[in-house]
Amino acid sequence: MRLKSWVDVATAVVMLGSLTATPRAAAAEATGWDAVPAILAEIKPPTFPDRDFNVTDYGAVGDSTTDCRPAFDKAIAACTAAGGGRVVVPAGDWLVEGPIHLKSNVNLHSATGATVRFSTDPANYLPVVLARYEGNEVMNYSPFLYAIDAENIAITGAGTFDGQAGPKYWWPWKGTGNKDQETLRQMGEENVPAADRVFGKDHQLRPNFVQPHRCKHVLIEGVTFTNSPMWIVNPVLCENVTIRGVTVQSHGPNNDGCNPRVVPQRAHRELHVRHRRRLHCHQVGPQRRRPADRRPQREHHHSRLPDAGRPRRRGAGQRNERRHPQRVRRELPDG
């Protein structure tokens, strides 16, 4: 795919959230960038046992046509049952007809030269799971890389995860799914329980690419994500999240590179983004949601490099700044 990027930068974002007494006291004494060391001291990437579970040992074939989802599921199940380790995806072209659901203590590691391609058939992402669409809780198609209520999970390596979204698949739902989108927002306005907000089959709400949900100790490092249906890296209600060295290459509608939703502790470093929308979006957001969908963030520091000469235009980001004047935005210091 030929890229026509407006942004190709490295960003650093540090969020202040639920800190223990000592770092919190240190952070309280410091302000702005002076508080960064205390914040980072509380954010530690998960570690994993030195055990590997190669997907080829469970039947995966990297020929771009064999469905490797059963093999991935088996490798992940074996890994978590053994107490954790790495599920290794070696070099090759691996078709996965459906989502990959991570379990506790699993590091999904894609090696150099590995490309995991997700199928373009929405039916493969059923049954519905508890997810979020634009921050609204919903029972919807599963995100491509998903976990819920898991601890110590990671997606690492130098490989690529390709959602295969494009003008023919997923992206057209940006327009045809508008009615579903408004229906979901209205459900949030009316406080409809999440379990009753059932979409999925016969509906057109696009799934996000990566969505750990209510997870603790999350690491996403080194990998590339491309051709996403919707938002790309979207931790929801997670604690202790580290994202670093990640590359995003996706030019579709609403392809926000990194969009954490109400995540109290997170550190983002070296997120390389090539796309036409937002670099980072750290917000509860303007969408209408029932009170249970909202978890307020204690303090917010959002930083990014300049847009490399990109002409500024009025858009969603600037409108959100007006809606949320409490956000603090600072450019990275020199060096």
C-alpha cells in the first residue's frame, strides 16, 4: 500500500492517574514535566515466563490461505494453562478468520517477517462481545485483538497485523452504519444497560483493531498495525498500560492511532503514526453515554510533537479542545 502521510512522528505521552502514596506525593510537589519521573515509576510493563508456544506446533500454516485462528486459540490456551509465556508467530503470512482473544499471562509475539491478516467477513467476528464504539458500551463484533478482565498481556515483536479494511471492506460502514451509530448514542442517553445494546449481525458498527477491556498490566510494543476498520489501539478501563515502538499505518475513516478510554495509568513512548486523523486522543469524549460508561480521569497531560508542517484546519480535535478546556497540552521539551 502506498502511503500518503501527513504525519510521521514519534510522540511521548504520560498520563497521571492512580498513584501510590510516595509517587503521588512526589507528583503533587512537582508540576508539568517535572512530575514525569514519579509517574513513570508507577508504570511497569508486565513480564512473562521464559516459555514459547509456537503457533506452528498447533497447526498454523503461514501460506496466506489456511485459516490459522484455531491454531492461535490452541496456542494461547496452552500458554495460559501453563502459567504464561510467549505465543510465537514466526515469519510467514498467517490468515486468521476471526479475532484473536488474549488470555492472562500471554505475550503474543510476532517475529520479523510475520504478517497476521484478519479476514474481511464480519460473520467471523461473532458472537458479539462487550466492547466500546466511540466510547459507548455495546455488544458488538469482536475487536480483532481483544481481551477482557485479563492480567499481564502483551502484543510484541517486529511483525505486522493487517486488518485488511479498505474501500470494499469495513470502511463503507462509515456511512451506511450511521443509523446504528445514532441508535447506540440514544441508548446511552437513555441509560440502556450495556447487555441490552446488542448490535453485531445485521448491523454496521465497525470493530476497533486492538481493545483490551478492563485489563491490568498491558504492553504493546514494536509491532505494526495497518488497515483498521475503526480506531486502532484502544485500551478501555485498563490499568498500567505501556505502549512503545508501535507503528500505525492506516488511512481509513476514524482511524485514530491511539485512543485510550478512561485508563488511569499509562505511558506511551515512540508511537510512530502514519494516518490522516488524530495522533492521540486521550479523553472520555463528547459522546452520550450512561453514567456507568464514564470513569473520570484525575489529571490529564497530553503532549505531542508539532505536525511537521501540516497545515492546521478546524476539525474534531479543535472542537474537542473548546469542549474540554481543562486538558493540558504541551509540546515535548528539546532533546
